[in-house]
Amino acid sequence: MPDLPHADIQGFILRTYAMPALRVFALTIAQPAAARQFLGGLVNGGNSPQLSTATDWTVKPPYCLNVGLTYTGLAALGLSPLSLASFPEEFAAGAPARAQRVGDTGESSPEHWKDQFASPALHLLLFLFAETEEILEHVTGQLRELYSGRNAMSELSVHDGRSLPGNVAHFGYRDGFAQPTIDGGLPPLMPDVLPKAPAGEFLLGYPSQYSDFTYPVPTPDALGRNGSFVAFRILSQDCRGFEQFLTEAAHQTGFDRELIAAKLCGRWRDGVPLSLSPHSADERIPLEKRNSFDYVPGDSMPDAFDDRRGYRCPLGSHIRRMNPRNAIVAGNSGLKHRIVRRGLPYGPPYDPANPDDGIERGLLGLFIGVSLKDQFEFLMSDWANKGSFAPGLGGTRDPLIGDNGNNAGSAATFLIPIEGQRRPVEVTGLTSFVTCRGAAYCFLPSATAIRYLSALPAATS
Ligand code: HEM
């Protein structure tokens, strides 16, 4: 087990904060020297808001603060061309340039993104998680004072997320069960039957999920080591369209609409996985057991139901696509593309009695991994938006997040395999229920790296 320097690692890489409020500040650097000073202030041990690291908690703090920098942000801070060139190409290109690859097309394409997310002026994101509204406002005030001071940075936009009653995401599914357990990280919140993910799958500088391979650490070492990357995404959700689809799919198939909802996700809306309870949302399965499953028997779970054909959990369901666990996929790489998920929903709960309230709602999603290309982008391009990586997908896409828009044609279909039937039940008429409204690729520097950045010489800026 690697001895990870928890006090150097941004907290949300290794820990779920489980706080009900999130505010994301999208900032542009105006005065590099003042911006460097602001960053230094986050790690100086002083009384102003400090970076939250993965250090063990005795008492949970009232808020947590993390920071991400885009490639243009690193350049604006004055990082040398040599250092800049040592970052991975997908990060350097940035989220707008990589949009096509991850299925951000049509309404999700960067030309429609809001608040300058498609602009190189987006330099820095602050992620402020808080236990109460009062704390959120208080720390917001402190941060604003600090980054406006000496005109360090100006706000491009601010985005608020809030937990919804019952810890559900919009579309009504309870979230927060599956996360990779990281070797050398913190104990998982609930029992995890899958093998631990190597530290180097989530942190720069450690052996990765591929044997004898460590992802290149951006130089110098003080800058790269113990850092990571995040794809931040503002994902608007069409709750009305989703609920309508469930009703239509129930008519098409004769299945209960809640069963359709479960088949699309791989979990019932209360979070019970189909793999453990294929016929009903069995509430007797306790919360802490709801991540103890696999799709085929193996080392992780010798007594798992053999669901290689997807009779319980369809091969194309959201969670099976995003983490096929030990089921067969092309390259047999089921456990090589894991991702840490953080974030919170935004917008009020959807009220079916008032479907046209005109309010945007969705998810402020953070998808963290050591390689944006092999983790976030791979999940979106190969597993969400292609239907050939596992037998039985029939060219379809992810029913929740796939690019099922106007050009999807027959791909906008969902297949429900049924035991004893040669052909799966086909549900047609999927649309893109999720639209990307803005995205950013950020480097998540360690505390050491933030000190390094804050001390960059003025001459290079
Ligand atoms: C608005 C968009 C999204 C919604 C509504 C959504 C919904 C869900 C739900 C309800 C779960 C089950 C909860 C759990 O297992 O803890 C889940 C799991 C998951 N989602 Fe999503 N998701 C969204 C976007 C994404 C994106 C963009 C990605 C990938 C980049 C992703 C990757 C995953 C992964 C990896 C899991 C865990 C699967 C497992 O380990 O079993 N999701 N999602």
C-alpha cells in the first residue's frame, strides 16, 4: 500500500465530503502576481480560507475548498513553456477542443455553452462545499474579497449546487453508492467488493492501473506529483422528457415504468441494484449493501449471479456501461477506466404537477482521474457513446447520458434482454436527456504545487 501524503493531496480526490451545498466560482486571472499571491494564501496556514486536503478529520469542518486550473490558467500564472509542454495533450487542448470526442455535439456543443466556458479566459475554478447556507455565504464573501484584492481575478460566473431530499439526483435516482476505493486512500463509505484502485489511477506519481506504468508527472516534480485532473461539467437534465419516455416505454413494452427506469440505470430509483434485486426495489437491502455486487462470479464475488447476458442488469444500462466491473468488455479492461465522481445537483426538485416551470436543473458534475483521456474521455467516447465494446449492445448508447439526439437514428434504442427470449425487448425513442451547458478540464495541484505556483517569478509572467 503506498504511503500517500494525505496533507498534500486535495481532499475531494480521496474523500466524499457529503456536504449539502456547493458553489463553483469560474474565474479569469487579471493580475498574475496578485493571482499567485491569492493561491499562496490558500496554503499558508493562516486564518483566511485554506485549501482542504485529505488529512484525516477528527471533527468534520464546516466547509471545504478546492481549486482547479485550466491550461490557459497555468499559462496566465506564468508557468514556463517547458512545464506547460509537460502536461498531457488533452488537458492542454481543453474541454471545448475535445467536445466532439466526448459526444458534446448539437445542443451540447461548445458554441452553446454558457458563461464563457468555451473561452480560453476561463482560468481557475474554485469549488466551495459547505454544511450550511450561512457558511457558504460567509466564505464566499471572504474569497471574493481575496481574489478581487489587487485585481487578482474576476468572476466569469458562479454555479450553485444543492443536495436534493433523499440524496437523489434529478431523474429521481438515489446517488452516492459506487466510488473506487483507492489504495492508500481513505476507507470507503460503504463496503466495496471490487479490488482497490491503484493510487496512480487517481494521483500523479504512483504506479497506475496498467502494470509497470506510471502516468508521466508534469515537471517539475513539485508541480506535478500528487496532483490529478478533473472534468467539470454542467449537465442540464430534461426531467420532463425523461418521465415522458418512461411512460411511452411502459406502453411500448407492457413493463412497469419503474422497471424501465431501473433497467435504464441499472439501479432502482432507491439505489437498489438490479443485480441484487431484479424484480422489485427491495428496500430491505440496507444502504451499505447496495454496492456489493458484480455482474459475473469471480474473485470479487464468487457467489455473484452470472448475468453475462444482462437478464438482470442490461449490458447497456448507465452503471454497467460506466463500470462493467468484472463483466467481459473489449480488451477485458473493465476495471481499468474507473473514475471518482463528485458534485451536486442544481435547480429545484422536478415537480411532475408543474412540468413546464421553465427552470433549468441538472448536475454540477466533477469526474476525477489521473488521465482525462483514459478515464473521463474513454468513458464518454467508448462506453457511453459506442455500442460495440461488449457483446449484446447492438450499437446503442448510454440511455441516460449518451448522445441520443437527432442524429442518433437507430442508436437511440435501449435493449432489455429477457431470459428465455432469443431477442431482447427493444425500446425506441430515446432522446438526449442530458445536455452539456459548460465544461472545463482542470489540473488539481497538490498543496506543494500551489506553493510552487504562488512562488513563480514575476519575470516569467
Ligand atoms: C446528469 C448526468 C448523470 C446522471 C443523472 C447520472 C446518474 C447516475 C446514477 C443514478 C448512478 C448510480 C449511483 C451510484 O452507483 O452511486 C450513477 C453511477 C455512475 N455514473 Fe452517472 N450520471 C450522470 C453522469 C455521468 C457521467 C458524465 C459519467 C462519466 C463520465 C458517469 C459515470 C458514472 C459512474 C462511473 C457510476 C458508478 C457506476 C458503478 O461503479 O457501478 N455518470 N450515475
